[in-house]
Amino acid sequence: MEDARHFDPVAWINTPRWQASRLGLSRMVDLLERLGRPQDELRFVHVAGTNGKGSVCAYVASVLQAAGYKVGLFTSPFILCFEERIRVNGENITGEELARAVAAVRPAAAAVEAACGDHPTEFELMAAVAFEHFRAVGCDIVVLEVGLGGRLDATNVIEAPEASVICRIGLDHTDLLGDTLGAIAGEKAGIVKAGAPVVSWPQESEAMAVIEAVAAERGCELFVPDFGDLSVEPLAGAALRRFSWKGRGFETRLLGSYQPFNAALALTAVDVLRGRGWAISDEAAFAGIASARWPGRFEVVDTAPLTIVDGGHNPQGAEALAASLADLLGEGRASVDFALGVLADKDYPAMVRVVAPWARSFSVYAPKSPRALAADELEACVREIMVEEGRADDVPVRACGAPADALRAARAATGPEGCVVAFGTLYAIADLMGAL
């Protein structure tokens, strides 16, 4: 018999043979049935989208916590440690709590495999563990981030949530979700449940038309923030960003130029929750936005030299990064030393072209992922783009062995008065932070 004292719940969840993503709900439905449907004892804010999901989840959860509720938060991937994917009132699940939840999920997962010959995936196991934990500790409400897509995502086993939130949609995971904004919007809108209110970013017309049609078909009231009601102050230094939403002043420690827009989407969801009876004061909304944390999103991690870590990993993310740099640094160009690593299935040439005007140098690396693009391939891509830009002689490009090596090289190149930006993937943030 296996000794429970030596059982590693994280290693079990990350067992290689069930790490591959396989969209579909049958395994998850069966797994949760065997656990007594813990999700039915919880209430949810369900969040999908391409960009901004994590930040919007962090804002909504923080506001609900400030209002006095016990709030579960489920997100992916993890940035610094595995346990941060499951949080209650801002605290990661403990090792003991994780082991307890896994002890319930593990035999149920084995039974699913015995019944259908297909073991639940790593993400399905993680979601089931989260539901089990949130039920055990008695969460009042759970902010639940979709893993991939929406319609066939493991989180979509829940009944009608308090609100379905769809963040900004872009072209990502096109091999799985479709290669048009309309097709991807159809997958994201799969989280919309009959009668449950929907909050959506003001999408591009192709995506917005799909969301409007799905909401109307399912009898859901649709709320779309008017960003004309948003006024953003210039970024003063690297501590706080201030903005006004519907005439009320807010401040956030999330510094990206896009964060006031994410906050406005979150505050729209908060208004919807108020309309459904959740007691959330204006003071709680202000305090929650101000106290929200979300690592690796245009995060200043050092000031000598100025060093920023950003999880932007697609062209939209790169555009948001460039806008944030313009806000922070002014209109100066060729002033940033980049540490860059990407996944091979992303549109990395477009990402490089977006930030190229800011580049003084590139230090490139391969993140720790089976989907990583090799450093020498990324180096060749960046060099080719610098030739296209007519800056091949002015912008050094160096291949490095690991994320930490690239960050150190960029910081050495920039000097104490320069600016270093590490971006391209969420999967390297822990290594980058460790290098500091």
C-alpha cells in the first residue's frame, strides 16, 4: 500500500500522460458526479476571453473580498507556484488542503478511467480539486477563469453563474478554437447560460455580433461597458495608476495602460452582481480595485535598472505592452533592452514587429515548455525583422540558454539608467523573478 506521507499531490496532478489538453466535457461531468457535484453548492462569476482574464478575475475577486465575502479564485497557468491556482480570500491553497482535496479526487479519476478508458486531464483534475476545496471551506462565491476557449472547457460544467464575463477576444489558439474572431467568439460565448447576465468587453464587430446573438438566444441581458465613461491619468512614476470610471476616482497597482479598461469591465460585472443582491458598497469597490494584485502583468520588479516583467504572449499583448511603454517612458524609442522567450505556436513575428521600435537590444531564450520556440530560431526571426526595419546594425540580438540568463544579459546591456522588459510568455515568469 502506498504511504500517504510520501504522496505528492502536485506530482500526481502533473503526471505527464494526462497533461495534454483534450477539449470536451464528458470526463469532467463523470468526475464531478462521482464527487457529489461540488460545483452545485457554489456560486460563480465565470470569466472567458483571450486577453485580460486573469486581471479581471483578480479585480472582481478583490472587490468581493473587500465587501466581506469569502471568495474562491481559480486561475491558470500558475506564475510563481502551483498552489496559487486555487486561492481563498487571496491566500493560496495550503499543502495540507491540496492533499485533502486530491485524496477525494484521485479515486474518482481512477474510476472515470476504468469506466471509459480515458483519464481526466491535468486541467480537469485541477478544476475538480478547486471545486472540492471551495466547497469544503464554504466559499460564498467563486471567480472561475476558463482555461481554454469556453464551450468545451472543463470549467463549463457549472450551472448558470451569477455573471458570465467575456474579456477582450483576439486570434489565439486558432488551431483549436477557429481562425476568425467570429469562430473564437462562438467558443468563448459557450459559457453563456440561459437567464444569466453577460458582461462583455466592447469587442470588434465580428465577435460582438456573435456574443449579442448568443445572449439573445439564451435570454440573457448583455452589459457592455462604454469606455467613453473612462478617464485615465498619465502614469506618474512606477507605483500607482489612477483613473476615473463613471465619475468616481480609482487607483490600481496594476500599471499596464490596459488595466483601467480591465478594471472598468470588472466594475461593470460588480454592478451586475449588485443587481442580483450582492452587497457591495462603493467603498468596497474602491478598496478592491486598489488592493488587487496580479503578478507578471507589466509589473515593475526592480528600479535600478528599471526592470519590467510582462506576460504578453500574443500580438494583442505586445500591442498593450507597447502602449504601456509609451505611457511610462514617453515617446522615446530604441530605449528598451528586451528579454524575450515565446511558444512556437504563437504569432511571435507579429509580437516582435510591434515592440521593434522600442528595442535597443534583444536577449532571447527558450522557455521551459514542450511548446517553446528554440532560442536560435527566435534569434534568427528577430534578426530578420531588424533587417526589414533597417536596424540590423544598431540592435544586437543574442541567444541565451535560459530565461534567467537572458534577463541578466539584458540588465547588463542596459546599465543602471536603462529599461529592461522581459515578455513573451507566462511560463517563464517564475524563472525571471528568481533571477532577481
